[in-house]
Amino acid sequence: MATSKITVRADQMGGVPCVRGVRIPVATVIGLLAQGMTHQQILGEYPDLEPEDLLEVLRFAAAADASPAGNP
């Protein structure tokens, strides 16, 4: 899945999908949401993130889950 807010670069975090290249892995944000943190709490903990970033993380995760191999 192509997205402008999720980057996958071999030279950054070993190619793990990150938010906008700021070295915050998608999996970290998903984990925080799964633990029950609100969007506002996450934005408070990670000031480099923007509200739209959180929505894009969810879109990315949903697309990865919906793809046949589990990868976008």
C-alpha cells in the first residue's frame, strides 16, 4: 500500500514501516492503541506525530491485514 505518511526504508529502522520517516514504527503506534491509549495521549507522548498520522497508521495496518500475504 502506497502512502505518503508511512515510509519503509532499508537505511531507517532496518526497513520497518515508520511514520513519515521520524523513526516511530507503525507497530509501536498500533501497540499503544491496543493498550488503550487515546489519540491525544499518543500525540502527547510523541510530539512529532500529527493527528492524521494516527489515522494513516490505522489505514496501513488495515490494508496489511486485508492483503493476501499479510503485507501491503
